[in-house]
Amino acid sequence: MSYTSAIVLLWSLYLIALSIMIIWQKRAPIATLSWILSLAALPYIGLIIYYVFGPQKIKRRRMRRVASKLRLTGGLAAAAANDITPPVTAVQMAKLGTATSYLPPASCSRLEILVDGGAAFSAIFTAIEQAEHSVHLEYYIYEPDHIGLALARLLARKAQEGVKVRLLIDALGSKRLGKKFLGPMLNAGVVIAFFHHTTFRKFRPVINMRTHRKIVVCDDRIGFTGGINITDEEDERINPHAYHDLHLLLEGQAVERLQQVFWEDWFYTTGEQRQAAQTLTATPGDQIVQVLQSGPDNELAPIYRTYLATINAAQERVWLTTPYFVPDEAAMTALTSAALRGVDVRVMVPRKSDSRLVTLAARSYFEELTQAGVQVWEYTTRMLHSKTLVVDRSYAMIGTANFDNRSFRLNFEVSVLGYGEYLADRLAIEFEKDLEHCVRVGRPRKISKLEAFGEACARLCSPLL
């Protein structure tokens, strides 16, 4: 056998092995083909790359069984007894959320939009200060900077006062936290856990499947979620170029849903089970919301399905804000079809995100969007980090999920779907304020052939982003 023939044979065997490994995952065809084509040019190294960075599945059956048991007792049973139902026109949407995310709608006595880190951190710190029994936090990014140190000192003090403080942080997103920073909290009694350590677990690190959730719950009474992490990069009081972002404050029965999401992640990470004796005592409110949780352990993709379902149900407007816009074919079809049938569809993205590749990939979709009548707006003042959706005056979503494959399928996310006018009107007001800092993408776009080619190449990576 000649040298050339041997190389061809070895490369063929490599490609067959790689294809079988990827196809066996039963992922979307376009994602499967993208992986195969991308790694075919990297003989043998591609196997290592796919093994380390490729799609991974985890089994949380034990956690799910415990979670299901908990839902039959305590807080969620109390909420169910109050017969919380959404508006008649949204019953099917609520059924979709319950069937996929396993969390039924709940009422809120208070819903408040917090604009940027200054307002969000002030409200969170106040809620922690007032906590008497428990403080639970879950974050993707926790930086050991000014705001991170201030929060660490507050958590340590509350723990010394006898409040049970649990802090769950993503091992990759918060990789800068070391023993020196965590020591005072641990010594004070704060219980800290890292979600999915990035070191090799059974000879394979978990690079994907991060907890991208941002959750704070104090005394089962007040909760927070949204796009804001614990970092000076999202605090305009410290950094004038801080990310522009939105967060949500909730009070009432819906806080129990956020608490449930936290406890599932906490139990999965630490093995500590929630005491079933804890019950929900919140007063029912006028606003109906549904907490949606999604992650790679749930192939039903609840947040993704809800995005598409609400967009397809739109009659008047679809206003989407996302820092990372990398839609798949179904999402593009939903957006463009809505615009073609006369719905006011607007997509707001940052002029320049913190990822050059994502920025280029996002822009590759602009021509198709604008051709269908979708208004595309680029936010120019700062890095836009908000993740919101407004559909008519019927639905509104805010949470941690970006409009991309990573958020929809690879990471653990949480979003809040509001039913009715209240949350939709408030998010619409913020959207219109942000438009004042945007420029509209024209048609045709005036870009060079080299730029267009770069965007086209970035688009090939869309299923992997």
C-alpha cells in the first residue's frame, strides 16, 4: 500500500468514526452536518475536539424524581390549590409551558423592571439585608471585583446573623473566584457550590451545559432573575461603559417557582434535598406569570418552544431584544412569517457584541429579515445585554436566555413569561427608550464583499454558537 493510499484509508476511517459518534447524538440535521464538515478537515484532532467541546447529555433522573415528589408537597401544592389560571386566550400557551417546563402559572403581587446594574444591585442588596431566614443565589458570572466583594461581605454578615445563605455559581463563568476570595464567606457559614467543575470528570470536562441562570430568592418572599451577572461590567455606577441590561423583581407565589428551579440545581450539585415542610405563604396577586426552565436535560426545549409559539401567535407586534442573535431555520421562519403577514416585527441587537464571531453571524441574517419586512435595530451606546420579548399586549418574556442555540439547547436557562398587558406594556416602554440609542439597519446593506464573505463564514458556525 502506498503512502498516499494509507493516508486516504486512515482519514476515511477517522471520518467514519467521527460521523458515527456525531450522528449517534440524534441532534438537528444542520447541527450534525456542521460538526461533521467542520471537523472533517482536522484528522484525529477533531475527535478530541468533539469529545471535549461537542454536545453532551447528562442524566438528572434522580433529581427529577425528587423534584416531582417535592411538587406534590409544600409550596407548589399550595399554589395549585389556589387554582391559578392565565387569561382564557392564553390557556394553550400555559399548557405548553407546564407540559415542557413542568412549572404551572403562578400569581405575582409585585412585578418590577430593574434597568441596568445600579437599580438591580440596589434592589437585590436591600432584599438580602431584609432577609430573616434564607438567601439563595445562583449565577453564571460572579467576579471578585468591587460589586462582587460588596456582595460577598453582605452574604457573610447575613450568615453570621443566622440566615441560611446558599450560593451556587457556575465553575466556568466564575472561574476567577479563588480560595482567598471565598474564604471569608465560607468561614462565616455561607454554603458555596460550583456547578459543573471544568476539570476532567470521568476523563471528560463539561465545557457546555453551564448554568446560565441568574436567580436570587430571599425568604421565599422576593425573587430576582434576568440578564445581570455579578460583575462591575454590568454596574454603570462603577463602569460608564457597563452593559445595558434588564432584570426582573417578583413578589408573590411566582417566587416559589424560582425557588424550585434553584433547589433542583442545588440538589443536583450538592445532594442536599429541600425540606418538604417548607410551604408557600405568599398572598395571591393580580399578575399571572409562568417561570420557564430549560436545559440540556430537557429535550423539549421549553423556552425555545415558547419563543416560537408566542411569535406565531402574534397579531400586532413582536419586539425582540437579544445580545446574541443566532436563530435557526424555525426561528427565522417565525419572525419573517409574522412580518410578512403584517405584524410589526422588530429585532434589537448590539452594534458590536463582546463576541466578534457572534456579531458577524447575527449580521448574516439581516438581509433575509429586512427583505421580509422585519425592522432590525442596532444598539450603539453600550453593549446591549437585555433578553426580552414583547408580543402584542398578550405576552412578555424576560430572563437569561439569548436567542441562540447555546441558550435554547446547551445551557441551563430560566425565563419568566408574563400574561396580559402589565409586563408587556412595561417592557415595551423600555424597548422604545432603547430605540433612541439605536440605528436602523438599511436595505440593501452597504458592506464590502469581503465583509459579506466573513459574515457568511461565521453563519456556518451558527448551530455551534
